[in-house]
Amino acid sequence: MKSTDKCSWQPMKLQKVDKNMNHDHYSDDYIQGILENTKTIALVGASNKPERASFRVLNYLLEQGYTVYPINSGQAGTEIAGAKVYASLTDLPEPVDMVDVFRNSEAAAGVIDEVIALPTLPKAIWLQLGVRNDEAAARAEDKGIKVVMDRCPKIEIPRLASVTAC
């Protein structure tokens, strides 16, 4: 969530990961802290099809000023919205702050395991609307990674902007 507006709120320091996190409810501060402290995002399950949510969210995040790396093994080497597509998280040119996952709940567990195996861990893993895997989330949290499930940053960014508006 980027803003040059004078009345925008100040970035928060990342909070310590709560291993007993309640994934049924996230405070605005928790979500806001993740979004403000994120500059680079790997979007797993990116699609070049405009009708897909991952395509729309990828474009929105780029418009908000984030650096987004689309991940899709079938489209590696091509571009989506001008961003080079990578086959896997291990192919990225730099560590990312957040991994945004557009895969089903079962497949999300494998993605989280890939994230945990990275040499540099992201600050957060974000599972999209309808995606939840508590066991995999606990594994990530045990490594100090914040987790958000069943939410969409394209919804949360404008919602939080309206909550914090001057």
C-alpha cells in the first residue's frame, strides 16, 4: 500500500509472529503492517488470462508500486503485464518480502514448504480468497513468517485506505 498523500499513515514495524495466531480474524494493524513493509512480491499461480483473479491482482499490485514476480512454470520466460514470469520461487532474481498464493488449499501446503526451503525467507505468505491451510501456516509461522489466509490484497489495500483516511 503505497501513498504520497500527506495524511497517509506511517509504516509500522513488523510485529513478532504469534504462533497462536487466530486466522479467523486479522487486525487491521496486522494486515497494514504486512502491506506497508512489503516492497517485492512473488505471485504464485500467475495467469496471463484477464478473466483470472491472479491476472487482475498482479496488475493492481504493480499499479500500487510493488515489484511483482509472476510464478507459473508453464509460462516461464514470457511476460505478464510487463513482468517477467519465473518457473519457481527458486528462480527469482532476488529475495521477496511476500509470497502471494493463487493455488487451492491443498496445493498451498506445497507452496509453503517451498517457501520455507528458500535460503532467504519472506516476511509474509498471503493465501488468496478461499485458500486456507492451517497446518502449513503453522509451519511457516514456526519459521517466523507471517501468514494471511482467505484474503485478497486488492480488497484489503483500498479497504484499509478508507479506514485510515483523514
